[in-house]
Amino acid sequence: MTEARPFHVLVEVDRARFQARLSDVEAWLSDWQIDAEIGSVLGDIGQLRVRFADERAAHAFQRCHGGRAIPAEEIETAKFADAIDEDLYERLAREYPD
């Protein structure tokens, strides 16, 4: 199955400007009517992961907002690790029901 938005850009954002930066990105995507999805992790260093359906849109976003393109193999590695974690959580839930 092919991912609907296979082109990912990761933008580092400091905590103090996280909400403002997120709003700027959302407005830019809306203004340009770009098919994208935003995932965010605040933590100590805020990160916005923006997933695009179109490679040209991802490139335009990078030129305007910075960030780094995430290589497809890095995405696949992360998905594989997530699947392993999910399997572990499911096994533990079966072994230790509430």
C-alpha cells in the first residue's frame, strides 16, 4: 500500500515560538491549498513533521519554512520500529490484562 503523503519535512521549533510557528505553517498550507498533514511533538525541542502528497509542495515548503526532508528509508525504518513496539504492547496487554 502506498502512503498518501510520502514526502516528509521535519522542522525544529523552539518551545517559546511553537504555537506561533504551527499557526504560520497551517496558514501557509491553507493559503496555498496544499494537500498536507502536520504532526507535532513539543517535548524539549519542538518538532513539526509535515507530510505532503506532492514532492514539489514539500520542496516549496522547505524553501519558505526551512526544515529537512526525511529520506524514504528513514520513514520506513521508523514505521518498522513502530510496528515492533505495537506488537510488544499488544503482547503485554494480553499477558497482563486489566
